[in-house]
Amino acid sequence: MEAEELLRDEAHRLRRLRLLVDVTAQMLAEDDLLTFCEGLRLIEAARTAALRLFPDKQETFDLIIRPRLERIVSERFQVPAIAPLN
């Protein structure tokens, strides 16, 4: 692949990741029927999908995106903190 094509591919994957995280965050915050356990499973599903887009960025997800999503769940369900699952 040439450099321009690689950049386009990465930009496309970044847009998909941004959409994935935004939709996940919205569901965690606004879905009235969502339970605490379903919220945690939704975060794990988002992580799996993100790692399909960027297989080598597990630490980045765990340091940047996971805390954002867990904070939404913690605030919504009024739990002090969510212990890491790994």
C-alpha cells in the first residue's frame, strides 16, 4: 500500500472508532432499560470492536476510552468506582 492509502485507511478506522465510542457512551448514559451488568458488558463489547480496528492499541483503549465509559456507568448507577476487569 502506498502512504496515502494507508492514511485514508487509518482515518476511516478512526472515524469508525469515534462513532463506536460515541454511540456506546450515549447508550450507557441514556438507555433507560440498561442494567449495570449490561453496561459493563457493553464496555467490553466496545473494547473488542475497537481492538478489531486497532489490534495493537489495547493499552490506549484501557487508558483513555475505558475510563470515560466506566465513569458514565459509575455516575449513572451511583457506584463509587469500577474495579478493572483484567
